[in-house]
Amino acid sequence: MNTQRPRIIIIGAGFGGLFAARTLANQPVDVLLIDRSNFHTFTPLLYQVATCALDPSEIAYPVRTIFRKNRNIRTLLGTVTDIDYANQVVMVENGRQRLQESYDYLILATGSVPTYFGKDVFREHALELRTLNDAINLRNHILELFEQATWIEDEAAREAMTTIVVVGGGPTGLETAGAIYELYNHVLNREYLHRNLQTRVVLVEMQPYLLAPYPEKLRQAALEQLRSLGVEALLGSPVQTVDEHQVVLADGAVIPTYTLVWAAGVKGSPLAEMLNLPLQRGGRLPILPTTEVSDRPGVYAVGDMTYLEDESGQPYPMVIPVAQQQGELAAQNILAEINGREKRPFRYHDRGSMATIGRRRAVAWIYNKVQLRGYLAWLAWLALHLVTLLGFRNRLNVFVNWVWNYFTYDRSVRIILEQGRGEEVISKKRLEIGD
């Protein structure tokens, strides 16, 4: 008689993988959670780390701490290099070791990566905001440029150093542009007084509107609030070319800048290619309504990396609530299969969406019915993100920082941390003043 418990491997400790693991906690299965980082990142607040409002530790939570009371869950820090789905084995690089981990069930939850829509040459000169390292690199980059701009005599170069271009009119683009504008004009401008630094934040969106999934009234409200803050919003003209010193738009506009933040879109994680199946647009892995992967027995996939259409024939959006709900369902369906029960199809419970633009500025579409803008939407955004942030200590720290920032306009985490940057774009964009 075989008494060995089923072994489930989850690849990815983002929202989808985390919620799958939580559902499997204390169940009669053995779970191995694999991720390249030893922490879970609360990605909606990455832009606040990048703009000096929060410390990195306040939006990251150690994975081992999350599951230290769950004896059936182990974690492995490493990078998955291959999936042998025929023999149900995952290959992992763990430092100097190469491990082979077998599974009975596999859940893929590795999310998404930025896409440049076929213009990968832009990547060389762009900063991204998908990981905690990205946020720290952007923070370093902004602060370093201000330190250099305050000493340079060339006025044109100085203005380019204090100009930032954010590409993308979704929530990430709006939140980043608004937060950087407030950092520039309410904090840094008070600390570089011996040089009159003219700061400029430009948001570029190829569509003639912002926040594509939102109703027209909220789109317009977002645009009005963004411009009232002081951000320049250039709509309907995509980026044509990019180099180290400028961004050129399709309409011929030239923006001298050393800082391009790319928030224009994402595609499915490249890990999906390891299953050797045809992918849908955006590199997304097609899955069944049960979150199973066709023709790959025992393999499930959830979140941004997957493609599943709703009742109207539209793919589910690449947003956190979809990943969370699919992660829970994948785990529940695996338990159902183990126990001989019927598996359930995915039903998305959409609670709406919201985006913050700056202090007292936001838009919210609650349950896709109630439309809020301005102060009420901003309060709703604050409350939701505090509630969903992991760890009481993190919630308390973030709340205290938000209150302090609100009343003092201070951003205390203005520290330049030298990192091992490797091929990070920030190392490519260091300016050699005077050459």
C-alpha cells in the first residue's frame, strides 16, 4: 500500500502562487514553493519605493515567515531552468547546485514581464517597475541625477536630468508619474536650493485616453486630476525612438530626458515556453476553465501568464484579483482530484478597479458600478491597500509613513544604495559629466 502523500510544486511566490499555497496549507499533501526571491512583493506599492515614500522592507514579506507554521509547505530559493513534463520533474538552479524535483501536480504562477511591442531596442534605455530591484534602481537613478544636476553648468543637460518620461496610461503609469511629480516638486526642490532645478514629468500614452478598461467619465477624471497635479499628459502619439538623451514621439515631439520609465504593457512569463505548447497573444499560456493545462497531465497554471476567455469571449485581465482567485481554484481542484471529487470551473468575482494619481487624487470603479473620483476614491484606494498588505508590522509602518508624508510632504527614504547592478539599465545610464 502506497502511503506517500501527493507532492505539489508551485513555481512563483507572487499573488497566484501565494494564494495556491495558502489553500494547500495543512492539507494532506506536500508542497514545494519555488521562487527566485525569498520574499513576496506587494507589487501595487512598488512605485512608492521608487519615489522614496516607503522602504523596500515595508512591501516585502519573507516567504518562509508566511508559512513557518505550515509543516507541509517547504520553500526553495532558485531559478527553474526546465520542466520535464513527461517525467514530471522540475530542474532548478539553487546557487551552485542543480536540483531535480519531482511532482505529482505542478502549478505555474510566474506572472508576467514587460513587453516593448516588438521594439526591444527601447529596453536598453528604459527603466522598468516590476520587481523590488527595479524600484530601488529607479530610486537610485532619480536621486543620482538630482545630485549631478545641481552641479552641472549646461542648462539644457540640467533640464534633461530633471525630466522624466513615463510611458503607459494604465494604473502603474499614472501612479508612478503622479508620485514622481510630488517627489520632485514637494521634496527635492526644497533640498537643492542653490540651483534652480526646473522639474518636468511627462506621461505618454499611444491611445487618445487613459485607463482603457474604465468608463469614459473616469478616464476623463483621471486626465483632469493628472494635469491639475502638474504632470504633462501626451495622448495619441506613441514613442517612435529612444536614445540615452531623448525620447521622440510619432508626432515629431522631442523630449530631452535621461529617464524613461516603461509601464506600457506586459506579456506572459517566458517560463510558459517550457511546456512546448502554442501560446496565445502576449505570450500567454492557454488553460482550461479548471486552470489545467491541456495535454500536460497534472499541470495547472494561473495568473498573468495564462489565457482564459470569459463568457463574452474576452481574455481575463492580467490583474492581481484574477491571479489570487485562480491560485485558490487550482489548489482546490487538485485537492478535488486527489479525493475523487468534481473539479470546478473558474468564475471571476470582479470587485472593480482603482488607480491613485497623487495626494487626494484617484479614480475608483467599485464592483464596476459605483464610480468615485478625487478624495473619496483616494481614501478607498488607501484602505484597500492597507488591508491587503501582508503582515501587521508592514501595515502599521506603511500607515505611519503615509500619515507622515501627508502632513509633512516628507519622503524620508531618500537613500542611494549602490547595488550589484550587472546589466541593469541604470549602470548604462550613468552620466560622465564633463566628458
